[in-house]
Amino acid sequence: MNDILSDYDKAMQVINDLSKEYEKWSAADLERLTQAYDEALYAPSERQCQLIQEDIFRAAHDMKGQGATFNYGLITDIANHLCRYIEHQTVFQEKQLNDIGLHITFLREILEKKMTGDGGERGIEMWKIIQELS
């Protein structure tokens, strides 16, 4: 039993050590997401659609993939919602661009404020707002 606990403790230590790196990784993903969004805002419609469906989607998908592992469940939830939102759009007009921008704003706030878990009261508020987007 002690071997199991020590293996568990070792695994948890590795995750704790990597959580510092996660913040750097997710900040880089957020930067890619932001750059693609900024470019999409002013791109011709065909290029805009490509940026959203490929670059923005990919960066959001990357953020979604590791958030929960490092106690950033709200990052996982909002990034996943952004991916599903993009998948269900047939056009990207002002409303859709604003909705995508709101996802990005919330992801940035979560990282800047290190809002782990559900993000507390503010995180719950964000999640409710995101769920209302269609």
C-alpha cells in the first residue's frame, strides 16, 4: 500500500510541477487564439472563415485539452464551448465574431486571475453567460 501511495504522491508532484508550465503553455495558446481572432476581424470572408474554423478552433482545442488536468476546469469548459460554437456556425457575421471575442476575453481573464476550479463566483457568472450564446 505504501508503494501505491508513494507512486500517487509522485504523480501528483509531477502534475504540480507541470502546472506552472501549463500557465505558460496556455498563455501561448491564448496568444495564438488572439492573433487569429484579430486577423479574422479584418480578413475577407473566405479567409475569415478559414481562420476561425482552423486557427481559432485549433488553439481553443489545445487549451481545452489540458485545462482540467491542471485544475483549470473553466478553461476546459469555455474552450470546449468555443470549439462547439464554431462547429455549429454556418456564417461568421458581427454577432458570431463578438461571441468568439467574448470567449477569448473570458479565457484571458481566467488565466490572468489564475481562476482555478470553477473560478468561484466570477467563473460561475462567466459560464452562465457563455452557455447563453448560440
